[in-house]
Amino acid sequence: MNNRKIMTEILKFIYVMIVCIFLFFVASGISTGRTWPCDVDKHCLPYFCLPYKAICTNRQCICYKVEN
């Protein structure tokens, strides 16, 4: 019975670590200046850059930090 509890705790820990690593890679991909092709600003999807703003520059969407 005790082995089952230990196995459950190990699986929870592994699951949490996978989720944390995934979130780290997603966040680092956005903040490193990931770009995609565009012709005008409206081709740049805003949700790829949250909380930044996507702007079309030199036919590429780039995430810029907008100050309020």
C-alpha cells in the first residue's frame, strides 16, 4: 500500500516538472524575438507576442515591448 503512494508522488513530481519545462520553453521562444512572415501589421497575430505588440517590419512580424 505504501509503495502505491510513493509511486503516485513520483508521477506527480514528474508531471509538474514536464509542465514547468514546457512553460519555460514557450516563454523563452516568445521573448527571444521569434518572427514570422507578413506584408502589413494586421497579418501579425497579436496573441503570439503577449504582453508585447506584433509589428510588421521588413516583411517579418516582430514582437516589440510597448510602454504605456
